Amino acid sequence: MAQAAVAHVEGQQHPIKLYLVVWGWLFVLSTCSYLVDYFGIHGYLRWSLILLYAILVPPVLVLVFVGIMVFESNYTLFTRIIFFGAGT
């Protein structure tokens, strides 16, 4: 019974730094949103900011992530070839 209770308590815990970083970025984005309304930015500037942050940045970040994964996959392949050989 004691082992079951211990197993139930254990689990994955995210570091507090992750939460603070996410909340920090949410604060920055909210501040930018309020400043756009406060300064009365309208027209092409407002729409270019929306296009930049909401439409263009996420795909660019996905492409960066894909590039990192391609680099890591090549590293893994070369490491396996070096240590295990090319095969028959």
C-alpha cells in the first residue's frame, strides 16, 4: 500500500523557470497589444504587426525547429555509422 502511494505522488514536474518564461512572454505580448491600442496605431502598420507576429513568426519558428531536427538526425546517423559500422 505504501509503494502505491509513493508511485502516485511521483511524476513529471516542470521546472519553475518554464512557467516564468511563458508568463513573461505573455506579459510582453499583452503589453504590446495594449500599447498598439493606446497609441492608436491603425491601418497598414497595425495589420503588418498582426501579419508579422501571428502569421509569419510561427512558421519560421517551425522551420527553425525542423532544421535543428535535420541537423540532429544527421549527427545521430553519423554517430551510429562510426560506432556500429556501415553494415553489410
